[in-house]
Amino acid sequence: MTVWVRGAGRGSQSDQGDVGISRGKLVALGLLAAFAPTAIDLYLSAFPEMTADLGAEPSGIQMSLAGFYVGAALGQPVFGPLSDRFGRRGPLLVGLLICVLASAVAALAPTLAVLVAARVVQGFSAAAGMVIGRAMVSDLATGNSAAKALSLMMVISGVAPVLAPTLGSILGHLSNWRGILWGLAVFAAALLLLVALGVKESHTRERRAQLKADASGLGRRSALGSRLFLGNVFTMAFSAAVMFAYVAASPFFYQGMFGMDPVQYGLMFGANAVVIVTINWYSARLIGRFSVRAILVAGVSVMVAASLVFLLLGLAGIGNGWLIVPLFVAVAFSGAVLPKAAALALAEVPHVAGTGSAVLGTVQFLVGAAVTPLVSLAGEHTAVPFAIVLASAAAIMGISCLAARPARVLADGARQR
């Protein structure tokens, strides 16, 4: 696989003068993106132990999860613009250093209040890796190449939700919940070392000066408010909302409705994560044969159709295994939608890729935080609230995708500027 960066001109793939994004750099960016899902999933199995140890209610321990979401949503609009102004590497290193310290405080937290506060700061600082990683891809690649790079980066980061629950259980068995959170601190420290030693600046001072001369601030602001940028932002955000709803509802859905034990639930959750990563990887291979937009539309169409089938079966009261099939399909095809929508959105704002990436991430986490509490309103023995939330998110995603239809598409699927 060759991922091309800017050579003779934007979007060009000349045979001479172009430099590929190395697999090593993609792995590094993928690991940066993997920290957030790892921080979310790694300690879920320790919630009962944390409740007893800290003398808290289950809802209080869940606040540590919500705190991470809030921090991640707040951090992205801070680190994105900072990386546009001062370069990617400096803000990324600062964010990772803060993340290491916050992770250590969380592991040592003597009270629930300290734990929640540390998790907010952890999420805030971890946002640097998410937002700046996407921006660095946008710095180095355009059009189909950017979509391929984002897809492959998400394949790497997508392994995290597959491995994190199992790894968390192992760490918890060997130590306790504090050992699990120390594992996150070690992960953050390893990322800090990796960036310090192996990641170069992709948004150089010369490039920042050139982009500042090439485009006015008004033009950049209008691009961030354009129909094409916002349409793709909301396509990505509500595709992610399907995933957030699934993560929140799946324990009740699989264990409450279908009577699965924790091991069976873990296997089902892991199987769905594997399929998401597989579809992500395969859809990246299709880029070039089909435009990025065409692959996005196909993925959105499958997600909308499967979500509607899931809703109809839920409303009909069908509770057998057939109910699992459309849910599995709807969630799996988010692997085709998320990176493609992100690539098309960032292609609209090349002069402020950090800020554009921040908008993507902030909207994604805010929408996810909004839908998460809605999926279990009627208890754990009915799929109707879950199905309504899932179908509603998919419908908004479909409408957003239609709104982002470009007036003119180039041969490589990128809109002509």
C-alpha cells in the first residue's frame, strides 16, 4: 500500500517527488487514536470492585466514564486550533504529558471526586492525540490517499475495543482496579516517548506561513461553516452515535434479553468489533476502484436500512436471534462510514485541519454523550428504546450524508476547490 502526500501540487500523485506516509507513522497515529477507546473499555469490568473500594454508588463510578467523555469533548476545540497556530508536535507532546500525570492521579485517587476530576483531565488531554492525529493525516495526504490513511489508522485504533476488555480483566486479576488504571498511565507514557522520538512536525512554520498567505481568515471560517464540511461532520458524528448507543446498550441487550453470561457477551462484543475493523480495512482497499463518496454512500445506506429493520423487529416484539442480525450489520458498517466521512470533511478545510479535526471530534463526543443515557429508558428487557435511538441516529446520518453531496466530483472523489 502506498499513501501519497503532497508533491507537485495538492492531490497530485506524480511519479517523482512524492513521499509516502510510512507504515510506522500510521501505526503511531493509530496508537494515538487508540488511547481513548482503551481508556473507556479497559476498566469496565472493575466497576463493582471500584464501587466497594471507594464506597460509591454504581452511578457515581459511571460518572468517571462520563467525565472522560466530557473532557474529550472539551479538549478537542482547544488542541485543534493550537496545532494550527503552533504546529502539531508541540501541543501533542504537552497533551500527552498532561495525560500521563492525570492517569497517575486517577490510579492513586483516594476518593470518587478525585477519580472523576482526574478522568476529566485525562479525557481533555487525550483529545490531543485524537484531534492532532487526524490533522497530521490531512497535512500529509489528500483525496483518496487521505481516506486510505484514515481508514488504516482506524483499523489500528479499532483493535483497542477488541483487546481492551480482555486486557483489563487480566490486569484486574493480577492486581486490582488501580493496576488497570496504572496500565493506562504506562500506555500514555509510551505514547509520549513514541512521539518525542519518532514523530516529526507535519505542519511546519513555513507551511503555516504559506497557508496563512494563501487563504484569508474569512475564507477559513466560511469553509468550517460550509454545507459540505458540516454535512460530513454530522454524517460521521451520527455514525459514531450508533456505536455509542450500541456500547451503552449491549450489556443489557445481550445479557438481559438473551440471557448471555459475561463470557458470551464478551465474545459477541469482540466479534462485532472484529467485523467493524475488517469492513474498515476492506473499504480502504476499495478506494481507487470507487470514489470515497461512493463508498461512504454505500455504507450509510446499509446502516440506515439495517437500523430500520432492527426498529421494525423491535416494535413487533420479536426477541429471538433474528433481532441480533440487523444490529450486527448496522454497527459493523460504521467501519466504512466513519473514516470516509472524516476524510471528506477534512478535505474541505485544508488550511485549518486542526480546527476542522477538533470540530469533528467535539461534535462526535457531544452527540455520543447525548444518546448514551437514552438507550435503556424502559429497562433492560425491551429493545424498543435502543432501537428508536439507533434508527433515529441512522436517519440523521442519512440526511446529513445527502446534505453533503458535492456539486461536482473529481475523478479521485475529492471535490474540486
